[in-house]
Amino acid sequence: MKKLMCHLVAGYPTMNLSFQAALGMVEGGASYLEVQFPFSDPTADGPRIQEACVQALDGGFTLREGFLMVRRLSRTIPEIPLFLMSYASLVVRRGISWFLDQAKEAGVQGLIVPDLPFDQDEGYYEAAWERGLHPISVVVPTMDSKRLDQLLGLLQSHGERYIYVALRTGITGDPTNLSDENLSFLNMLAAKELKVLAGFGISSYGQVEALSPYVEAVVVGSYLVGIIRESTTRFGGSSPDQGESLKRAVAKAVSTLIHPV
């Protein structure tokens, strides 16, 4: 069975439209949602997500609005696990405990903070586990084997099963080839009974089909941000039906990633 984790930027192009896009993702068949809080310097993200972050911030995005949106999503689609993606600066600015408390209250199941690695995390991992949240580590196939073993030992000791695999180094958005090295790495993690979420550059049914046997869910981000941009540009900001049009466009895009046309 093909499962997708669909990524969106909260507040892009507006708070309400990003909410509608999330509903479209679920309508199209998403099994997980990854809601990114925009940041001014998203170092792991490619041009599409960077542009989306800039527009959301220019539109006045605040953490309060972000958590309100996530809370609204968790109550509207309680059957879909929600994961919050952020950068360390946002997490530590008000305090890790405060941020995690807000995330827990909003109904998220876990967080992805790529620049808070397990061995330089300022106490984030333990604080998340104390609250029953999943702090999802981001790894790459080229990660040093000793460091990877340390991480896997830590996850095992806390019963943590989720792990996020960036299928290559660099930024999101560029196409990704599923090499033998990638598939061997994914097989190794799956053998440890980890729930592997894997992505970076996924944009076609063929890629999703090839990757699905090896993972819990395939992560799709930049491609869907592009769909959101195209849809909102096409219908314009003055259309009263813009939210529904966006939702339909996103639902169709997600569905075509799961089902052959």
C-alpha cells in the first residue's frame, strides 16, 4: 500500500489557504501531514519552499497562528497523524519546553527539527519523549556509521520507531534517484522495525511506487508547494472559490502520485 506524508508551509499563501491545501492533501489520499512553520533561513529547503516561507512571513505568520492552524487541523482530521517541521531557532527562541507544550496541546504526534541533531539537541529529544511526542531524527545514507549506531541505540532505548531519511544530501526539490545505496540503507532501517519516512525530490507516481515497498511513507514536499503556487496563481486572490479550487487541485495532485493515471 502506498502511503504519502504530504508537506505544506503554514501560512502559504495565506493561513486559510494553507488549511484548505492540507484538507486537499487528505482528500487526495495523504496518510500523514507534515506542517512546516516558515523560517527566514530554511537551510535544508529548496527554492520553492524558501519562496513559500518568505511569502508566509511577509503575510504576517506568527507561532500563535501556526499552532492555531495545527490545532484546527488535528480536530478536523483526527484520523491523520500530524507532524510539525521547524528549525531550531523557532524551537529554542521561546524555550524548548514551551514549544513542545504548544505542539502537544495542538495535537501533533511528533516534530522534525533537522538542525537539532540527537547529539547536539539542547535537551529537545528527552523533553519530547517526556511529553509523549516523537522527535524524528533526520538521517542520510552517507551518515557516519558510528554516529548512526549511536542514534539507533538512543531511539531503541526510548522505544522510538520513527526516522526520517533524506535520500540525498543538499536541499529539497531537486530530483532524486533511488540508487542501490539508498535502497540498501532503507532496508537496513526497516529491518530494525523502524517506521521510515523518506523523501527529497519526490514528484512522480513512478518514484512513489518504487520507494513505497521500503518505507512507512513517502515524503512529498516541494512538488506540492509548486502545485499550491500554480493553483493560487491561476485563480487569483480575488476568486471567491479560491479555497475550493486549491483544495481540488491539491487533492488531484496527491491522488495521481498514489494511483496510476
